[in-house]
Amino acid sequence: MKKLTPSMLLQRFGVVSFFFGILATAVTIYDFRDTNIFLMVSLGFIVGGVQTMIIGAAFQSMQMHPKQEKEKEEALDMELSEA
């Protein structure tokens, strides 16, 4: 099984909250008013889910992959041993 990083978990949490918001919106859309607190919360789940997915993707793209990290450490070790 592949090890899940925190950024991957953040993305998955965003997807789950996005789909929960869609489902909750579909259930509560019959009373479309700003006083319908359940509709407003479900719309908030949609917006928050999208933002969480974007943040998770940004964190994941900024992380250094283990192979790149190992190569960087080896290059640094070689530089130190030459000096």
C-alpha cells in the first residue's frame, strides 16, 4: 500500500468535503433563501472543499521527492568530501 503524505490526505479531505457539500446542497436546495442555514453550510463545504484541494495540490507540488532528495544529499556529500 502506498504511504499517504499529509498533502495527499489534505487533497482527499477536500474531495470528500466537496462531494458532501454537493450532496447536502442537493438535499436542501428546495428552500433557496439566505436564512436556510443548512443550505449555506453546504455551500460552504463546496467552497471549502475546493480550496482544500487546491492547497493540498500546492503543498504536494512543493514537496521534494525522495529520489531527488537522495540525489541532492549525495551531491552535497561529494562536495564536502572534495573540500
